Amino acid sequence: MAATAPIDVQRARADTPGCAHIAHLNNAGSSLPPTPVLDAVVGHLRRESEIGGYEAEDEASDRLKAAYDSIARLLGCERDEVAVVENATRAWDMAFYAFRFEPGDRILTGRAEYASNYIALSQVAARTGAEIELVPDDEDGCMDVEALERMLDEHAKLVSLVHVPTQSGLVNPAADVGRVTKVAGVPLLLDACQSAGQLPLDVEELGCDVLSATGRKFLRGPRGTGFLYVRRGLLEHLEPPLLDGHAAEWQEDGDYRIRDDARRFENWESFVAGKLGLGAAVDYALELGLEPIRDRVQALAAQLRACLAEVPGVTVRDPGRELAGIVTFTQDGRSALEIKDALAAARVNVSVSAASWSRLDLGHRGLDGVVRASVHYFNEDEELERLVGVVASL
């Protein structure tokens, strides 16, 4: 297995303490934070212990503001279009529940949809009388853009698209979807939970109106951090489902006035150390470059798929034309959990994607679950070989 990419892998591994102890191939779950992220989080917590939480936040105000600028650079947007919240699900929910639906409205989604997102879609549909409609896949397993285009009529009020699903390496054609939704005037809510940090993201090129993402996965930030982009022209039309004294201002007459930027989707109390860590993680990714990251991740994932496919009884389960860093597979006669446990015993971290988290996809394909190995740019060939060796030995 030989991989070449313009990333200093040894430097990245030296910046990642966990690389000395484990073969971490669970970056789609929660990646190993690099030292600058660790320093930002622990350093701020230590400062809180020394001078107080409010005082430490005031002291770090410039770095907190810089975190918004970094996320804006990552996404190609303006800082007032960015909110930082506690996770990607809350980011997605705060935007989705701000849309207003009526009986007969149509919400369009695809087979890549996450359980958490689909549960929210179902709840709102039951409350409002809106209908959820499934956009079919094309022959490659991606959302069929031509079929979507035919479905975008005056009753279609929102398209929910998962860029990279949790249960496979598929990359949905987000920019093509954004092109047709923009023409139709239907908002596009893009879940970038698994693509942020491993693929370049430019909201103008993607054509999305809303984007949600997490810090803990391929961005290598702290857990308990996420962020939301909302296009400025849409902001004034979305009233968040939850408001507090940070998102809105209490008026003398007893009314309230919502702030005019995306931080209306935040709340006053936040994980300040985590926000600083998120900013450090984004800066780290931007320094390396999202294009080199994408190239190395995709190369490593392609190598892993090729090697797994040579193991008797193993089936790689990733559909799609373009594939990202998530590699999913099954093995005859072994459950996904058995394989995960065997790999854990060999100090190889992977995870399991169960059908209950992706019924529109795995359930549709007749799969109870898959082993999910997710590579990152700091992984080495030896770690991939160790995973393949353990699976082959079973």
C-alpha cells in the first residue's frame, strides 16, 4: 500500500498524541484532536480555574471572534452567517424547526438521511400536515438530480440533503442539487456533518441555503461543538424555535427583537473552551489545505477498499461515483459487532453503523449493519494493513 499526498504525515502524527497508542480508523465517529486543539481547550479550562469563567471568556474575546472568522473562511461565507452551537444535530434542528410548513407542503429528502434528521422531519410532518417525499437514487446510488428537478413544484418547500452519509463513503452531488434548488427557489438544507474537514466546502459553489456541521469528526475538534451557516437573505425569514437573551433582546414594552445575524440560533451559555478548540481545529485544517486533505483521505480510503475486497467473504458496501473517507463492509458469517470487537482487541478503532440509524439506505439494501472504518490524513499504510490482517484472520 503506497499513498502519496502533499501533506506532512509525520508532522501530523507528531501533533496527534493518540497515534502513538492506537490505529484510529473511527474519524467519522470522533477523530483524534491535534495538540493545538488540546492546548486551546485545556488552556482555557485552566484559565477559568485561575481567574473565573466570565473573566476568562472576556480575556479570550479576540480569539472567540477569530473562531467565527475561521469558520467563515472554511465555508466561503461571511462571519455574520455563522452560528456556533453544541453539536451538528442541534445546528440542523435549530434551522429546520425555524421553517414553517402547512398541510400539503412537501419536504424532499434522500436515502442518505440520518435517523436524527428523519425523526425531526417526521415530527414536523405530523404536526403540520406537511408530507415527506423520498427523492430516488440514480444508478450510482446518489440522489437523482434529474428526478429531484421534476419534483420541485410550488408545493416543495424544503430539500434536506446529507452530503456524506454516516453509513457509507458516498458523496452526494450537493452542488448539482444546489443548482436545481436555486433555480426552483426551494431552500436547500445541507447536512455536512461528515464532509466538513475532509472535503472542501464553499457554500456558494454548493448552492446551499443552510449548512450544519460538527467539530468532533473530520475537523478533529472537541466533542460538544458544532456550527451552522444560514444564508443572509434567508435569515430574516427564519425565527429560531428557541430564543434567549443572547438570541433576542427583551424590549421595554415586553416584546422581543431577534438579533439580525446567524447567532440568533445560538444560546447565551456555551462551551467556551470548546469554541476555542473548534477555532483551533478549523485553523489547523485550513493550514494543511482542504484539497490536500481530500486527496489523501480519498487515496487511503480507496486503498483500504481495494485490500478489503481481496479478503474472501468480505463485501465492500460503499455506493456512489465519488467516495469519501468512510469505508463500510460486511463479512460472511460475522456480525459487524464481532468484527469491531476483534479489531478493538488489536488496538484498531472502527465503529458499526446499524440499520436503525439509516433505514432508508441500509434497510433498503437489506443490511442489518456494516462495519465502518473511516480514515484520515494522519493514518499510515501499516494501520490499514493491520485492519485488513485482522479481518482476514477471522
